[in-house]
Amino acid sequence: MKKGCIGAFFALVRAGLWSQTVHGSWSSQSTKPSAWFTVHEPIWDEVYQLAEEQSVVGLLAEGLEKHNDDLNVPLELKLNIIGEALQIEQQNVEMNKFVAKLVRKMRDAEIYTLLVKGQGVAQFYEKPLWRTCGDIDLFLSEDNYNKAKVLLSPLASEVEQEYIGEKHLGMTIDGWVIELHGTLNVGLSSRINRVLDDIYVDTFNGRNLRSWDNNGTQVFLLEKENDIIYVFVHFLNHFYKGGIGLRQICDWCRLLYTYRDSLNYELLESRIKRAGLMSEWKAFYALATKYLGMPEVPCFMFQDSGDPQWERKADRIMEFILKSGNMGHNRDMSHFSKYPYLLRKCVSMGRRVGDLINHARIFPLDSLRFFPKIMFNGVRSAVRGE
């Protein structure tokens, strides 16, 4: 993909993410977007393709709404982008209605749940309905998790195999994919999971949470610091396990920006240090400022994001993101249908080793620390036939 396409893509995503004009959104870079568009003329079809790969077509459309006339985006393509954004909007409207209906049904059965990621985070965008939606993730206490399985499984057209140890069950109801989570734990390290366990206790024992008024239905969400930590750990888990998209990083940015004046930074710092993720935190913040135009956040945890070491890490992370696509969707997965079982596992193992080598260039110690558990989870999934 040509350099001008990359520049145009990030300029428009910035404009959509922060409600600024395209030129104003590139303020932290030495090169203005106008230079990208005149010296490196973008191929707009490729810009659109990149937005689709990263699930940020809504942000691209919002950026185009504020574009300058010198962008010369073909009218037909512009209409296609806006048309897709409107389809995303309608899908979000329908999903929000279903979430409200689902929460009311569960509440009538005295099952209390929180919505994590997804529609809850979308509310902190300038245009919530233009964020590409995904699954519906519900976070429940142990008792409510068990009750939710009993209530919802008979309603589902498809129920996935349950991860009993992780307390995770996926199902499809009325065409919507729902995931029940009885824990927030990820398969990276015990240090990280202990921090996520603290969030569980803080949420269900301390009743520390927020809520979203979803068209008259109160939907509970994680408290802001807990939400920021969980969204960060969630996309980091995908980064180490094969694929991460810009949409997840944009979610993190919007949460940090929205609550920048009221966050408990000491709590955030303490948890990130206890999880052993300060290097990842600083590197991804450097990526957010360099590529996504993330405004400065008033905390020392972010103040050295312009340090060359973090910028180098940010560049390597972005290289991986653009190559792998949103959640690894650009990767060739044809071996699952072409090869017998043992050969498939060899291909998967080779890919994990390749990722280890790539990630070790960015986070050498943590890549080695997390790798055994990532491989163990892969073997366990294979034993289950997944």
C-alpha cells in the first residue's frame, strides 16, 4: 500500500475520532495531510479497503464529513463510504434495542449483568452509532453466570462449547452473538489475572460501576478505571495471540480522553505496574499519539510517549496491525480446511512462533513470559477439538 494511502487513512481516522478537520487532526506530526495528498496522491479505494480491514469505516466517514475540498475523493466512493456508515448506524440501533430487551428479560429473572466493551464503549464516541459493532459481552457474578446459562441457552439457535475454567459461554440469539463471562481473565499471565480479579471484586462486592441509559433501560457498565484497564488488557491479549485492530485501540483512546479530568491515575498506575504491563501501556500510548492524534493526558504515565524507544515500538506495533488486519482477519486461515488435523496444528504452531519472534522485537521479556501460557491454551483448545 502506498505511503499516501496510509497518510490519508490516518488523517481521516483522526478527524473522525476527535471531531477535528483533517488538517487540524495532524497537529502532532511534522508532515501535514495536505503534503500527503499533493506529494503522495492516495488511491482512495485502498484507503477505504484499509478502513474496512480495521473496522473503522464509521470514523473514515465522519472524517470525510469534515474533509477539505482538496482531498478529491471520488463521489461514487464517498457515497459508498457514507452508505456503509449508515448501515452500521442501523445495525447499532437494532443491537441497542436487543441489548435493552435482553437486559430487561434477565432483570425480570433477577439476573444482574454488566455490558463490557462494545455498545457501552461506543457511547463515548462523537457518533456512537457509527462505531462498528461486534458481539454482546456480558459480565456476571458466579451466581448470575450460572443462572444466565439456564435462562438463555434454551433461547439460542446455537450454543458454543463452554470454557468451564474461564467461565465463558458463547451463544447466538435472534442472530446476535452473545458471550457470557463469569470472569475477565485472559490467557497471558497470573499477574494480569490477579489485577482482573480485583476488578471482579470491586465490581460485584464493592458495587463500583457506571450505567448507560439505553433508550430508557439502565445498562450497567464497569467503573471508568476498571473499564480502561479491561479494554487495554483485552486488546493486548489479542495482540499477543495473533491479531489486533485499530477499533479496539480507538475504544481505549476514547475512554481515556472522555474521563481524562476525573481518572484516578494513581490507581491506574498501580494496576498497570502490578500487572507488569507498563512497557505495553507506554508503547500503545505512543502509538495512539503518533498515529491516532491522542490528546495529551495529564499523568506521568504518558509524558514520555515521544521518547524514541516508545516511538520505535509504536511503529513496529502498527506494522503488525496493518499486516494482520482487525483481529487477525487478514491472515490466511485456509489451512483449517485444506490440511489434516496434525498438519493444521503444525501450521498454527509455526504462526505462533513467528508471532513470538515478531513481538520479541517489541516486548522481548513479556513475549517470552507469555508464550508458554499462550501455547498451553492452544494445546488445550486442540484437545477440546476447537
